[in-house]
Amino acid sequence: MSSSTAAPALPAAAGTSEPRASLWQVFLEFLVIGATSFGGVVPYLRNNLVVKRQWLDDKEFVEMLSISQSLPGLNATNMAVQVGEKLHGLLGSVVAVIGMCLPGGVLMYAAGIFYRLHGNHPWSTAALKGVAAAAVGLILATVVGLSKKSLASNYDFIFMAATVLAVNRFHWSVLRALVVIGIFAVLFHYPRKTKKVSATE
Amino acid sequence: MNQIPALIRVFSYLSLLTVGGGMAAFPEMKVLTVEVHKWLTFSQLIHLYSVGQMAPGPNMMMIVSIGQWAGGLPGAIVTVIAFFGPTALLAYIVTKTWKKLQKWPWRNSIEKGLAPVSIGLLLAGCFSMAKGAITGLETATIAVVTLLILLHYKINPALLVVGGAVVGLLTYLPK
């Protein structure tokens, strides 16, 4: 509130956590992103937060995105938490997440009721078969994209295949696969000082 | 029967499994919502998930529909809080401690190690869903064509899901 003369769009000096947006502005911006981000939130987040509002720069954005991806939780809400925190602390995180979830939530609330009433109509079942098949293709595309980006060695493909087999073939719970194979994979990538690979079996 | 406590339990647990994306939790979501609690059928789960891909915002907002079916408006609200609360809290804590974590040598190991496992979980979720969604040559074709288009062209994925609906109507509508 007691900020001195307005200094708009100054490049963020690292370390200062002075809020540059009001709580209401943060909520509104995430509400807009939550209502318009059809087909995946990441490009909309970047466009609205980096390009339009300049609340963060590209480097910060990429860094936050990589944190989002290695934590449990969806990119959309993990990004909202981080950006909200940067702009307005704990309350900023809270209003950003609410804004992000509200439009899609209201839409799916209505869609769920509509589906329950009319889901058995021949038109619905015909359309839904196509929709579900397209959704499978969409997830596969996500898997391919992520693999290209973050699978480095052949060993990584073994960890990936082991996870798929554990869940699909041996009916492990997702939690068990995540913990057991996750620990193996993390230990495999243990912090090395040099690039020398010694057999540790 | 009051389903609210069960909704909170199930969705806060599923929340922590969404490493890499919402789809990672799908096999577990199927077991808990379809087989254990019988809030909906497998094909309804597939349909809601798929319809959810056309909605803006986080791509798992279809959980709202499950919460609504099981417990009305209160059910929907507690489901959202249970599903996004735990991971949001974790993200908040990590954000606050990020500077310290940056110097921790294992941080990189965790990032590198979890990447293949989380991609594996997404793929496992995809296969689990495909068992119900890919029922013949027509649906397999729709999935493969969607995949190929997404790999080769920059197009909004939501549009392709709408396209899937149109192809579904043309293919399966009784004449």
C-alpha cells in the first residue's frame, strides 16, 4: 500500500519479494487463464504472466515450470502456487489456485450433471467414443513430448518400461510403483563428482 | 449414505500420485472410484476424463463431476479441495525452501530419477484408459491420427478432442 511513486515494469531485482500486483489483480489474471486455457495451460500461463503482465521473466518461468513438473500435482496449480507466492505471498498462492480452478470446475460441474442426464443418448455415446479415443492419442503425444525432453539414457527407458509393466501387468498400486522404482531410479542418478561410472552392484 | 469422508480420503490420496500429470493417478482412480466405491462405471470415468480435456484450466477438473455425483455440491467442493490441497501445500513449501534445495546435490538426482518413472506412470495410465476407450479399428484410428497430428503440427489439442467427437458422431450414429 505504502509504495512510493509508481515505478512500472521495473526488471525484477533478484531477492526482492515486494508484491507488484494486488491480490485482486492476481486472482483476476488467474481467473482469466483458468477460463481461456483450452488444450493445456502452459502456453497461456507464459503469454499472460510473462508477455502481457511481465510479472516474471522467461528464466523464472522455465525454472518454475521445471519445479512444477518434478513435484506431484498438476502444472496448472503448481504454477499458480509459485507465481501467487512470488507476487503476493501465501494469500497470493491461495487466490491464484482458486482463480485457476474455478471456471473449469464450474464447467465440469454442469457437464457432469448434463452427462448424467443425457449420457445414454445415442448421439452422446457416439460422440463420446470419438472423444475418448482422441484423448488417448493426446496422452500418447504428451508421453512422446516428455520422453524427447527428459529421457537421456537407455537406462531411463528401462525405468519407464518397468513402471508401465509394474502397473499394467503386475497390478502394482501407483504408489508402490512410484516409491519402489522411483527409489531405484533416484539412486541410479546419485550425485557424482566426476563422470566416471563405477559398477556399484 | 454420506460419501464426503470417502471422497476426501480417496482424492487426497490420488492427489499425491499425480507425478508428471493427472493421468499418472488414473489406474488408481479407476480402482478406487469404480471398483471400491462404485461412484461411477469405468466407461463413465473414461467419458468424464475425455470430456474434461475440452475444459479450460487444470486438465483433471473432471473430478468435480465425480464429487458431484457422489455427494452433490458439498461433494464437489470437498473433492476439489482434497485433490488440489495436498499438492498445492507441498508446492508452497518447496517454493519457500527452493533456495536451500538448489544447493542440495540430491535434488538433481531426484529430478532425473523421477522423470522416467513419471513418464512411465503417464503411459501406464494411458494404457489403462485405452483398454476401455479403444474398442476397435475405428477408435484405434482416431487415437493414432490424433497422435500423429499432434506430433507433426502445432495445433490446439482441445480442437482435436472436439474433432474426435465429430468423427465419433459420423462413425457411430445409428442411421
